[in-house]
Amino acid sequence: MDGWVLSTLPRAIAFAAGLVKDREVAEDLVHDCYCRLLAKAGDYDLQQDGTRLLFRSITNACIDRSRKKSTVSLYEADEDGGPGRMRDLTDRRAYEPWQLADHGELQRAISAGLEKLTVVQRAALELKTLGQSLQDIADALDVTPTNAGVLIHRARQALSKHIAEYVEA
């Protein structure tokens, strides 16, 4: 059991942190999900189905949290409590100042576009970016694989429209 938890923990926290703005909240949600799954370890084959069940549990916990609190995002929170922002992982020494300005504008546009998506669309898009299959996404979101594909497609379309002016043709 410990091996399964250790192998899934980094991805689980990253996924939850992508859906909520606060890493500590994400860690708490993931901890609660692990506790619920491990409490029923006798009912499930965690080695085979555990990852799918875990991501579904995390998704549901994040959706439940978003219903209680109106903002759920793929971003980290500002220290001053302001709106969330995308985590910047770029090496600033690798770009010219004008490139950084363009990158910053695009990053803010993507951030704003993702904020406009529904929680389920953001979750589907986040799972897809983590490399999950449509079947895994469907299982996590409790929808059909076709619906999971539609959620991803619509999320990409909405995001594409929102950032169109920042992307060259």
C-alpha cells in the first residue's frame, strides 16, 4: 500500500493544486481522499484501480469545494489574497525583455481564459494535460468517454477564442 501511495502522491497533489489555488488546501484534499480510499482498501484493488479512483475522488472533492467556494483555478494564489495567477516556471535569463512582456501578456490571457471555464472543463483539461486517457478522464469525472472528449474540446475552443489575439496566425 505504501508503494502505491508514494507512487501516486506527487501527481495527485499536482492535480489537486491545479484545480484549487492553495497548495495547502490541495494537500488536505488529497490526504482526505487517500484516507477514504485506504479505509475501504479491502473493497478495492488499489494497485489496479486505485489511481483512477483517487483522481475521481480528488475531482469530486475539488468540485464540492468549488460549490462551497466560488473560485477554483489551475493557478497559485497571490500572497496578498488577490486573484490567482499561473505559476511561472520559465528561466527569465533565457529571454529578451520584449519576449518576457509578450509571454506575460499571453500567460495572463490564458489565466483569464481558464478562469472562465467551468470546474468540470478545467478538470478535464488538467487531466488531459497530465496524460490521462479519455476513459480515465471519464471515470474521474463520472461521464462517458465521449462526453469527456467534448468537455476537453469545448475547453480548448473557449481558451483558443480567448487567447486568439495573442497568438500569431
